[in-house]
Amino acid sequence: MSGPVIRIIGLRKSFGAHVVLEDVSFAVAAGEVVAILGASGAGKTTLFRCLTRLARSDDGGIHLGEHAMQTLDGHELSMARREVGLIFQQFNLIRRLSALDNVLAGRLGNVPTWRVMARRFPRRDRQLALAALDRVGMLSYALQRADSLSGGQQQRVAIARALAQQSRFVLADEPVASLDPESAKSVLSILRDIARERMIAVLVSLHQVEFAIQFADRIIGLRAGHMIADRPAAAFAETDRHMIFTT
């Protein structure tokens, strides 16, 4: 793995008097998978929203590659966001469109608006999207409607969309919360392998400790907005689990 490409320094975020994140600091290297563990309300989703500037942090530094996210606005912010692939619990696919068309949505920032409206993407973009579907084992489903796919298949399409976007960073917010265990393992395995192959920094929030230990390189624990653990996954212990999840 190379040096850190995601750096969070002293991040703080509150909503009124309610502090959601307090002095959160960590880094993620290219090719590394870091799992954020925490119960509901621990601050995981707010952390991701601050990273992409969907929410403004109150204090601290957020660096994605060369981008100091807290200083960007307008076109510069849009350009920085193109490098971030987002994967969500509910897949965020357009249900009536095919798997291929959903993956091509990852190219929206790179083609003229008229092509998007007419769904006439350049040949190179279609080839890129098909290659991304092939990488996640979904090429044979390219022309199938998203709403006809299983949950695990839809999440693999969402990963393919992030690949077609040519993301340098992937933020996956509870990506397997709605999947059965076998589908969850398949999705997390693909994320881990892609991180290695393409040197993508992957930050994934999870509830399931066992999945974090199995598929992440490092585990960060959040509790009530405070970072209380930062361990190699192999060193994560029952005492860490207790600190993070016991009320």
C-alpha cells in the first residue's frame, strides 16, 4: 500500500447543541480498506457526508488526495466529487433502467448533457461500463432491468458504477445492511479485491464486526461521535467490540 490519500484531521460536526463528531482523525492509504464500526447514531453517515461536503464540518481538515475538501466550492468541488464513488445501503439505482444504463450513470460528469439526455454515450464509455460489469460478475445481466435483480446483484451494479466513474476513493455507507450473509460476503470481497487491484482507498461503514474483521485491513470504532478505536483488523479484540457497541 502507498501513503495516505484520505486524511481526516480533528473533524468536528454538531447540529445545534448536539455534537455528532468530535475530534475524529485518521488516514486511509491507496489500496486499503478501512471499516468504520459503530451503532446507529454513532456518526458514521455524518462522517461520510462531511467527507463529500454534503455537510459542512465545523472544524478540522478533510483531504481527499490533493483536494482540501473544506476549502472547495462550485466547479472545484464538483471536480473533486467526480473522484469519489458512493455506494449506499439502498443501492440508489434507477429501477426501470438496465444494469448497463445504471453503470453508465458513473460517466455523467464526463460527457455532454445532450448525450446523457439521449442516452447516447460514446463507444469508449460503453466499453468502460461493460468492463466494469464484467469485473463484478454482472456482464451477462447488462441489459436486464435493475428492479429485476437481487439485492446482492444490484449492489454489484452499484460497485460497477463506481468503477466506471474511475473513482480514486470509494465511500460505502452500510452497503451490506440489507443483504443476506452470502451476498454481503460477495459484495465485500469484491470491494476488497478492487481496492487492491486498482489502488482505490475504500472506507466502508458497517454494523457487523465479523465482516469488518474478515474483509477490512483496519477498523475504526465510533461511539457517540468519538473515535475510540483504530486497530489493524487482525488485532481487533472483544474489548474493542464492547467499547463500541455496549451502552
